[in-house]
Amino acid sequence: GDSVTQMEGPVTLSEEAFLTINCTYTATGYPSLFWYVQYPGEGLQLLLKATKADDKGSNKGFEATYRKETTSFHLEKGSVQVSDSAVYFCALSDGSGNTGKLIFGQGTTLQVKP
Amino acid sequence: KAGVTQTPRYLIKTRGQQVTLSCSPISGHRSVSWYQQTPGQGLQFLFEYFSETQRNKGNFPGRFSGRQFSNSRSEMNVSTLELGDSALYLCASQQGGGRTEAFFGQGTRLTVV
């Protein structure tokens, strides 16, 4: 079945460092890909999305490109801030488009130190 | 535009009891999905309702059930609670079809003692 694999955390970076969180997926059909972020005690917030191959999603300095050839959707940010500390989830939608179900990776905790 | 509202935010129940959680989606959204989040299993899909019909179901026992009303509000029920049901339950609201982004509520933290 469809699945998402994320790099294990925690990831600890200094402020202004470059961030990469790896995400690879296995899917049938034509899924959309998403990155969600979860702050302590909160639900998930959509960070960015991409709906087809070679699409680049971007928001708040974060970027990810839908790579069908490598089945990847890696999250990047050029300069992280302390406020970016959170748990990041990569997710894919059902490839058939017939359901809103999302499949999530296990989450990667990011800690940014001043 | 109001976001997704889940009530209550916190619940403490005793093993063997039952519990009902509520979710009000974003106005105009017809799809509501429920997820269970635990440290060990991560985020797992419970079920999805679309226009009052269950459209998809995850791999959970029959003790977990849900429904959706004509105004798209949804409830999920867990009967005969077990300690392992302690989790954060998240509701997600989507406009309609698949492949669209889901908007999440803040969740209901259920603790079973």
C-alpha cells in the first residue's frame, strides 16, 4: 500500500542554518504531496503542498519539490529560526482522488537553538 | 472564516466507558476525516465522512465509529475504552474531493485511566 518515510529526528540546528528534512513515498495513482507542521499542544497546520510532478510548493521560506523520478518531496529552508522548532510531517493524498484520506510519515522533530 | 473546531479539548475517562468527540468543519467543507495520533504509532487514519456517508475507513476495531450530520458536523464515538485508546484525536476538514489540502482542528486529548 501507499506509504511515506521521513528521516528520523530529532534534528538540532543553530539559528540561520540550512534545513533539509528528507521524505520519500510509495504511491499508486496521482497523489498530492503535503508538508504539515505541528507546534506543541496544537493540531497540524498545512505548510505547503504540490499537486503534480515537478511542482514546487513554498511558504514562509520553506520549499519542497515533487520529484516523481526519485519519489521524493524533501523539505528545505535556507535559514531557520528558533520559531521554526516544531514537528514536521510529510503526507500524501490517496492517488485515486476518491477520498480525502492522508497518509503521514512518522514526523521529524526540529529543534533550533539560538 | 472560522477554522475547524473540536470539542472538548481534553477528556479523562475510565477504562470500559464510552466517549463522544465532536468536530465542526470549515463552513462549506463537506469532508471530515478523523485521525488518531500517538507517540508509538504516529498519525493513523480512522475514517472519513462525506455528505453524511462514510467514504473511507482505516484499520481500527468496531469500537470506533462515527457519523456526520446534514450540516457537515461530525462526531466520533469510542465504546468500551481501553488504556491504549489514550491519544490525541484530530479532525480534518476538506472542501470535497481527494488530493485537496486538509485543515486540522486543535484536537481532543483523550486520557483513559
